[in-house]
Amino acid sequence: MTVPKNDPAVRAFRDTLSMFPTGVTVITARAPSGEPIGLTVSSFNSVSLTPPLVVWSLSGHLPSVPIFENAEVYAINILADDQQDISQRFASRGDDKFAGLAFTEGLDGVPVLPGCCASFQCRQYARHPGGDHVIFIGEVVRFERDVAKKPLLFQGGAYQRLA
Ligand SMILES: Cc1cc2nc3c(=O)[nH]c(=O)nc-3n(C[C@H](O)[C@H](O)[C@H](O)COP(=O)(O)O)c2cc1C
């Protein structure tokens, strides 16, 4: 049975989850055509140090699911607190989210966004079904950080900054 998203119990669950503050990432990859793709994701977290593993989850109804499932490599870009516009851009439906946006190329040409706090380039390690989401576990093969930047935060359904 599918429970509608506007069900009061689902809304209450979601609102309660939103009390947990997270950072904001944009996860990027290359479609088979070579086109860069990406979306805003807050479900990122660490899993293991050896091997270096991270986790994130992708809503199962999104058109990018088969692209991420088939991508050997993806990048997790941790947004800085002056990149709220980038978060909004990648959280909106749009044919060309990368229009006018500079990026560098990492492993296998994966797009890496400039100006971020940190980034992790990952190889697919495992995927698991997770209810209405697909859980991705990535093995980190490259990472970098800019200690001068502060992270963008998300809590209570709104963007926040470190005090
Ligand atoms: C702060 C924030 C966090 C988000 N986190 C996730 C997430 O963890 N997983 C997910 O599937 N969608 C998440 N989304 C929603 C996607 O970014 C949004 O559905 C986006 O439009 C998907 O890209 P697409 O429309 O190109 O498929 C988040 C959105 C915002 C604003």
C-alpha cells in the first residue's frame, strides 16, 4: 500500500526528522551521453574509515535513479554557506542545471563544483533498497577540503548557518 506524502502521519514524521540538522551536498555524475547531472542531497553521511565509505539516499521516483545506478563514479560536493543558490538550482527540476556554471573534472570526468567546503569522489560500492528511496554506498577514492569555508546547513525545512 502506498501512503500519500500529504498524509498527516507522514508529514509529522518528516517534520520530526527535520529537527536533525544536516549539511547540504550536490551529488554529481555523468549520464551515459556524457551530460553532467546533479541534485541537492542532505541524506549524506559517513559509514566506514577503512575502507572509506559514505552513504546517501535517492528518492526512487526521480528520473536520475537509473543514471546514478549505472554510474561507476559520482562526486559528493559539500556546499559552503555562500552556496544556497547552488542548492536551490540543483533542487529544482531543470533540463540544464549546469548552464553557466563552472566545474572541474575529476575521476572519469565526474563534475566537481568549485567553491565548496569539501568534495568526495566515489566509486559505486553497494546499493540497497530503502523503502521509497535507493540507498547508495560509495567508496571514496579522492577527497579535498577548504578549511577557510563554513558549511551550509539545513534544519527545520530551512537553510541555516553556523553561529
Ligand atoms: C536541502 C535539500 C535536501 C535534499 N535531499 C535530498 C535527498 O537526500 N535525496 C533526494 O532524493 N532528494 C533530496 N532533495 C530533493 C532533490 O534535490 C529534488 O527532488 C531535485 O529536484 C531532484 O533533481 P531532479 O528534479 O533533476 O530529478 C533535497 C532537496 C533539498 C532542498
